[in-house]
Amino acid sequence: MNIKEIDKQYIANTYARFDLQLTEGKGSIVKDETGKEYIDLGTGIAVNSFGIGDADWKNAVVAQLDKIQHTSNLYYSGPCAELAKALCERTGLKKVFFSNSGAEANETAIKAARKYGELKKGKEYYTIVTLKNSFHGRTITTLSATGQDVFHAHFTPMTEGFVHATANDISELEALVKAYKCCGVMLELVQGEGGVMPLDKEYVKQVAALAEKEDLLLVVDEVQTGNGRTGTLYAFEQYGIEPDVVTTAKGLGGGLPIGATMLGEKVENLFTPGLNGSTFGGNPVCAAGALSVLNRIDDKLLDEVKQKSEYIFTQLQGAEGVKSVTGLGLMIGIECEKDAGEVIAACMKRGVLVIKAKNKLRLLPALNIPFGQLETAINIVKEELRK
């Protein structure tokens, strides 16, 4: 049996995989089992921030493996503490809880909002407002927070305590806050799985003002938008707000699983021993890799992300076969006149890997993808869009 046959026989059938087995790579070039090369514009869904086989990341991970691979959170760990310090210093937030994924980071944010509501207003103040078209994770509770009915099918009853407002409609959000006993508002500033749709900046400021007025925790889900993806370290920096809680994962680990829930001043001391935990959260190997990633997301790199983003938008906006281009930084959605699946398959045949978000192409290249490779890939995408 080959790998594809073994996969189909033994792995749960939860993924509609492409007919492609990736075996190795370097930077933004990956190879299949035949040795064919592809320019990767998906990066494991915004995970491989510096591409495949990044030397600095690999050296940091291997160096930690040579020391100790796991300690549990019963003991202190250097990489975990140093990563938390770096995140707080870079964001202005105060403390960090580490987990293993974006869903777990969002679960912790939900716990923080509910405990905050209980302390400030009473146990009945547990409802969190999220947005329609949002996506916050695959656990039952983060699915409940997700404002897309398609993800709720087959898993009811959902966790109670979530209501969903239409994005960019402040009056609807205000009405929900009045109608329910709320403890928080949770937003993605760019709705990734919802079609790569950025929120209006004025709307986000209005949400932040409402949260302040009503004493609600403002939670920003930066699982996909974070860690340089949008052209700033975190997307909230572009919106002129100061969230109470920020969650992140994906690109922070650079290829190893990690989630982080960053807590602001209102909630920095909310959690006490025993109220939350994670066996692998803050794992020293994952944290060492993440610290390598975070330390290299500097102004020079972020400027390059913005330049590459501008190039992609300039090339694709108004191009033949393109209805619209949305997104921020190197998180870009392309609404096609053709079926997006057909375009993805055609690009793959020509050695370019792109992925999908709803009915759109989604581009999530490595932050450091060379301009030459990006230009080659975008030209192929353009050609396939107009055929």
C-alpha cells in the first residue's frame, strides 16, 4: 500500500485531501513524492511563517530538544517564560496562558470573559457576542461561538451563551447587548474562514467603545491574523484599539502546535491555580520555536509583508476573471468568476499551491517568500483565473 491508500484506510475521513503527497521542501518550495516542485502559497494554513526548513527555527527547536523536550506546568521552563515576556512586551498585554491550538486559546478567552462577567455583574452574565460569518475553532464551545450554521450541523445542542451579530452593523450589536446579559464581545478583525473579509475600522472602534461603556471584555481572535500575517505583529494594531484579551496560534509556532491567550490589565490576575491548565501548553520545544519566530518579526520584515501585499492586490484587483480581492497583508481572498476549486486544481498542475475560503481562493504565503517566487506564482494564478 502507498501512503495515500494507507491514509484512506486508517485515518478518519474528516479531510477532503487534494491528490497530492508533500514530502519535503525548503523555504516556499515544496516537493511531492515524485520530486515535482511547487510554490507554496498556503503555508499549512498560515502556520509556516518562514516557510519550510527555516534554519533559525530548526536550530532553536533542535537546541531545546537536546536539553529537555517536556516538563509539564508543575515546573518552571525557560522558553515558556521568555516567550510570554516577549509577547507581553511586544503587545502591551500583561500575562499569557499557553495551550496547543487556536481553539484552546479561544476556549481560555471564553473562560476569562465568563469569569469576568460573574465577578463584575453576576453568574447570569455569561453571554458573549460574536459575529455572523466568524470562525473560532472546532471544539463544541468554539463551534458555538462560530457564527456559521454550517459548522453547527450534527453537533447540537450547542453550548449556550453565544449570540451572533452582523459584521459592521453596530446597531445590531448594541441591541444584542441590551437584550442579553453579556460579559464580552469576540471578534476576528479579518474573518478568515468566512472569506477573508476585514472588518471596517470605524465599526471596530465603535465595538471597542461599546465594550468599554458596558464593561464587557473585548476579545480579539488573532489565530490566523497574528504574528505578522497582516503587516503588523497583530492586526489590532491597525485598528486603533486596545483589546482586553488577544488569542493567537498558527504562525506563532512556525510549524509546531502552540496557542496563546494574552490577558490585558482587566484580567491579568483573573486565573488562579487550578482554574485552567494544559498538559502541553508552553511546551519548551514549541516555545523555543515560537520565540525564534517572534524575535524575527521586525519592522523590516513587516515592511516587506506590506510591499508583497500591495504587489498582489495591484496584480489581481481588476484582473480578468477576478470579481474582488479582499484581505490584509499576506492574508488575501480572491473572488473568482470561475469555480475556485477548478482554479486551485489548475494551479496545482502548474506547480502553485493555493487554498480556499468559502467560494474564494485564499493566499497565505510565507512572510519571507522571495519576490521572484511570489511573482512567478501570482502570474500563474492570474493566467488560470482568466482562462
